[in-house]
Amino acid sequence: MKEADIRLSLHHALQWRGWWPLHHQDGRKYPCVHCGKWNVITPDARGRPDTEARHPKFPIAFIEVKMVPGLSFAFNEITPEQHRYLTSWMNEGGQSYLCLGKIVTRGATQTKIDSIMVIPWNTWLGVERAGGKSVPYDFKYYQNDVRAEDMDLVHWVSDFCYLKLLLGEWHFQNEHPLAVQPEIDVPFFKRSKEKNES
């Protein structure tokens, strides 16, 4: 499991709610077929979040996706440019989010996504203001006892931030700000599968 797997799960969850997610691939380089020289095909927009969620009836939302392979999430995983971008967008009245996917080991060599949370950026800024250089993801992963005054991310964010796993697919809870409409019958990623099967 990689960050790309978390992003794909997020994109599917967005599509269930009528969003059209777009993944920005900044600064991609490809070799020229004639001379072999590497050319930058897509512009490198520093700090632009991984996902731009578009909806025909609602404002665009930007979502930065990060993987949490360990027990905690280090604040410096979010680059200063990403931080500025999401904060500036939020300050101008836009929707900004941080998506964190918790990766756990399954068996000797396999991993899986254990949970995904999509946190409103203003909530995330509150976590950062609490201090420190990182935040524990969830104390349920810890072997040792923790102090009662310690806070993990699970206690910082609302329950609606967690995506729920139903029949192998991740879904937004109805209370989440990105759950702007009831789930649609067949999202885009399912339509393309149905076409291929027929």
C-alpha cells in the first residue's frame, strides 16, 4: 500500500457523492522519443494539493493526501508550500482538507489501509497549534500505556472525519462537509468497470 492507494480510495469516496476528483501530477518528466532528452510536460506548481475535487453544484475543494505508516504523523510531512496553499485557499473562503490514511501490516509481507480520515484544514491547524512536531494517530496501535492528558488524532477530530468501509469501498459519512449530496447509484469508477465487463 502506498499514498496512491489512499488517494484512489479517496477519489472513489468522492465520486460516490457526485464529485469529479482530479489528481495533479506536477513536474512530470518524459523522455523525447527523438533525442532522449528529458522534458517537463506538466508544470511544477509547488504546494498544489494532490486532489482537486470538482462538483457541478458546489465549490472546488483541495485535498492533500498523506500516508501514516507508523504510530504518529509528523507535521513536517506537509511541506511549507503545501501548508501555505491550503491555508491561503481556506482564508479566501475555499474548502481545504488533509486526508490521512493509516497503513497497517497484514501478515508477514502485506499491508492494508486500516482507516482514512479527511480532516477540514481549520481543524488540522488546531492540531498543529497544540504543539509538538507530530501527533499520535491512534493510541490503539500503542503497546505501552499512555498518559491520560496525551491526545491522539482520534480525539482531536470529529467522528465524521473518518471514512467508513462498506463492501470493500470507502464512503463519506453523511455529516462530513464533502458529503454534499446523497450517494449516487453508480459512480464513475464503477461505470468504467461495467463497460469493460460488457
